[in-house]
Amino acid sequence: MNYDKYKVFFDEKYSYIINKFLDNSNVADAIKYSSLNSGKRLRPYIMHEVGCAFGCDLKKLFAFETAIELIHNYSLVHDDMPCMDNDDYRRGKESTHKKFGQNIALLCGDAMLNLSVEILTSLNKNTDMAYNTAMMYLYKMSGNSGMIKGQEMDLYLQNNDVFYCYDEYLKMIIRKTGRLFNAAFVIPLILLERPKSEIKDIVKISNAFSILFQIVDDLKDKTENKTIEKSNILNILCEEEINSKLKKISAYIDYKLKNNEFLHKSKIGEIKDYCLKN
Ligand code: GRG
């Protein structure tokens, strides 16, 4: 399925499922406001594409596609709050705490994380060990040793006068941005109980993808005249060096995809090119 078709397909099902779980409340309204009808849906699309390439059960996988997007959305709601990045706008509209207040935004993020578990445990009944392992992987990647660790590293770098080089940047990015992409790439293989060697190879592609994605995102801060934060790559390398890194990472991803028995015909290369251009 191409990206535009997938987005329509995903948004329709995602919205239906989320609405089914929500009551009438401010927190429910904040969840709808922050997670429906917006966002690029890259993580679920990657998961779907990898799942299709490897022959995954798409019904089981869809629960994970929904869960990963909810986790991503919760992280953005919390990331925008004054105690974190303090952003007033997200996806072209007021950020959730600006619209609903900090207390509701905090609860909205917490509720989205919980909702992701509720959805995973109720959409698919009679699940097997592989399903449980995939769930464990998802929450390890998003949790304290994964995405949250990356955010903590980012905060430390922002708030302390420490030497900050490209290697430190990579360590932080691989966690903050990369762990959720790891989950998007790897979960279909866990569900299919593919061998560890294959998973290791996908993690390499996924790490390279995350670095490319985050570097492009950092560069946008300059073109959009936003404050360049201390942990932005623009504070570490000059633009010429950054562009040369991007070229190398992109070529590496192309090489790895070309040589992967399952992914060589997938749309992952197109998603990477889309990220480079947008
Ligand atoms: C638990 C208090 C608390 C906070 C969690 C972990 C965390 C805060 C935030 C990390 C999230 C973050 C800002 C990651 C950076 C990755 C990034 C550039 C996200 C934007 O992703 P896109 O471009 O967003 O895919 P859309 O809007 O398209 O979904």
C-alpha cells in the first residue's frame, strides 16, 4: 500500500478504535485533539511495510501500529510541556497544554500510554508468546531504558555545561528518537519469530534511519527560524559536514535494503527519501 493510501486507511481505523475506548471528558477531548487526523504516521507505516514484506498477520500487527502511534503522540504531548521543550505549537495548531492546560495535557499523555496497553490486550484475544514478547519489546523501547532515557540524556545536555560531540549526539538520538523506530522495524519480526541474526540486521537499518530522520528534523529548526537548541546537530557540525553525513547514511540504508531478502521490494527506501525531502 502506498503512503497516502495507508494514511487514509490508518486514520480511519485508528480514529474508530480510539473513539470506542473514550468517554466524554476533558482528557478524552485532549486525546482526540492531540492524536486524531494529524501527524505523518511514519512509525505505523514503517511497521506495516516491514510486516507486509515479511508476511505478518496484519490484524495482530494493526494493534501494534495503533499502540506505537499512541505512544509517539503521548511523548509529543509531554515533550511540548513547559517542563520539557516548552513548545506552544505542534502540527500547525496549539500544543495540547496550551489548549487544555498543563494538568489535562499531563493526564492526556498518561492516558494515551495506558490506552496503548488496553488496545494491545483487548484487540487480539488468545495471543501467543511471540505477541507477549513483542509487547515487552515495545515498552522496553519506549520506557526508562529507551525513549525516556534519550529524553533524559537530552535534558542533561541542555542543562549542563558538558562537552558535546557527534558521538554523544548519536548516543542520545539512538534512544530518544531511535528506540520507537526500532520497535516499528522489529516488532513484525518478533511476531513472526524470525531469527536473531535477521533482527540484528533490521536494527542496523532502523538505527541509521533514525539518525537520518533526526538530523533532517534538526535542520528544519533553522529553515523554520526556530531556536536552535544546544543538542541540535547544527551546534556540533557545519552544514557541509551534516550534508555529507546525510548522504552517507542514506547510501548505507539503500545498500542494506538492497541486500535484504525481504525488504528490497518494500517501501522503506521511499519512506527514507520522503523524510530527506520533507
Ligand atoms: C514522559 C515526561 C515524559 C516525557 C516524554 C520521551 C519524550 C518525552 C519525548 C521524546 C519525543 C521526541 C520529541 C522525540 C523526537 C523525535 C521527533 C522529531 C518527533 C517528531 O516526529 P514526527 O515528525 O511527528 O514523526 P508527527 O507529528 O509527524 O507525528
